[in-house]
Amino acid sequence: MSKKPPPEKPIIHNGLLQTDELYKYLLETNVYPREPEPLKELRALTAPHPWSVMGTAPDAGQMIGILLKLVGAKKAIEIGVFTGYSLLLTALTIPDDGKIVAIDMDRESYEIGRPIFKKAGVEHKIEFIESQALVALDKILENVSDEAVMSTAPDAGQMIGILLKLVGAKKAIEIGVFTGYSLLLTALTIPEDGKIVAIDMDREAYEIGRPVIKKAGVEHKIEFIESKALQALDKILENPENEGSFDFAFVDADKINYINYHERIMKLVRVNGIVAYDNTLWFGSVAQHESSVLDEFKEGRVSTIKFNKSLASDPRIDISTVPLGDGLTICRRLY
């Protein structure tokens, strides 16, 4: 009697495909056959690492490669390197005289993949900065160039740009700004006389990106409010003229208050307007059993699951969650 083969190791992914088998089919049909050998080697080298789940998924890497080619990227920046899968992919894709600034506090993980960079002949394109990201970005912005202003938005940012254009957005609101990546994208997309209300408690982080916003000539479109978001939203709603006056809203803030933000935004965004919520898959933890979720993700997981259920049952909106970044949920206000 022949022995049964051992079960295959499950594929870990954060996507929205129905089954692991379907994801495996996608990988084996479209991704793995086209994956360059250095990337295969690095993926295999990273697999035993206890934090291997933090590596860039190969299907996401495939999309990154397409985007790099579409924009003819020559200069790139990467925040968060780990063992360097996406970094190696970028280095293999950009021209021989291209440059990537790679920032990470963890040199030890970067050193795991470094021999493969050398072997692939692309290490000369990489400037690795061992540092906290904000400190490194602040230093870079002291001598920012025009090329940095035109940096390509990530996949979720690309979708936001499309949505802004589809609704003809002129007035937008953003909750959670950080250094202003999505804010800058919105400012570059809306008309010259458009307006964005940007709310965040952390002005220091906003000031990191502000020189880039100024240089892009779009700062006049932005009203930055340094405040807790709920207080700022309630203040805006004190003026009845603000109700239904916004075309677009983007939320990337504390997950525990997403439901509270949603109720206020539903009053501010017009009928047929769009609201986009970031991180609605919360590192993939929403589909995991609680016992398998890391402690640092548990609180956010509970809030995100509760919020997702609330959106799914909200009759005021059309809804679509797309597997971009950490999950982007797009809502259209119906009434």
C-alpha cells in the first residue's frame, strides 16, 4: 500500500481570491513562469525566515514590474526592504544607470538577500540607508529634486487617481495625512481651483512632505487642519453649507474610529461621491483565526472586521473592496 504524499505547505497571501488553490493556480500559470531566476532564488532563501509573510508577494511584484516599465522609472525609493524581493525586482527592471534609495532599520535582513543582488549584477544601483524612515526621508528632503516630486504613486494611489478623475473631483477631504503621499496625489489630480481639507494630529510628519507639495505648486489647494479627526469633522459639520459639498474622501487613520468617521463623511460627501478607506484587510488578519494573529495586529483586526461588516450592511452606499496595498474599500454614496 503506497503512502500518501505529505500535504503541501499552504500558500500565505492577503488577496481576495476565493481559495488558496485559485491563488496557487494564478502563481503557477502567470507569475512563476515569468519570474526572473534571481527573484526565485531570493524567494526560496526568504521562505524559512520567521517573518517571511512580510515579503512582497510575487504576484504583487509582477504588477510593480509593469508599473516601473510603464513610467520608464529610473529613480526610485523604497521604504521597508526586508530581504529585498521588491528591491531586487526594481533593480532588475530600471536601467543600468538607474538608482534606488532603500531605507530600513534592519540591515541583518537586507544582508540575507545581498549576495543575490551582487550575483545579479545590480548592487551598484542601490543606496541602502540603515535608518528610521522618517529621519532618512527628512534628510533626503533637505535636497529634494524635481524627480522626487514626480515619484510614482503606489498601486492604491493609482486607483485613487482614477477615482478622482472619474467623479470629476474638485473638493476633497482626507483623514490621516502622514507625510502627504495621497494628499499630493489628490492635489496634483484635482483642478487648479480645487480644494482639499487634510486632517491629522501630526503636523511634524506633514512638514516632511510639505516642501515637495510646495515645489509641485499645489499647496494653495490644501487646507491642513492639525486636530483630532472627530473634532475637526464635527467643526466642519457645524456649517450646514458643508453638507454634501465634497466630491471625494480618503481615510487612512486610526481603525477604531473608522465607523465614527464614516457617519460624518456620509453627511459631507455628495450623492454619487466617492469615499475610499485604506487598510481594510489589516495585514490579511481579517481572514485569520484570532489565535494566529500577532498581538500587535489584534486590536486593529477587531475594529476592521467590525467596520467591514458595517459597510457591507449600509444601504446608503455601493461598495467594492479591491486587493490593492493592504485593502482599499471604495464606497459610492447612493442617497
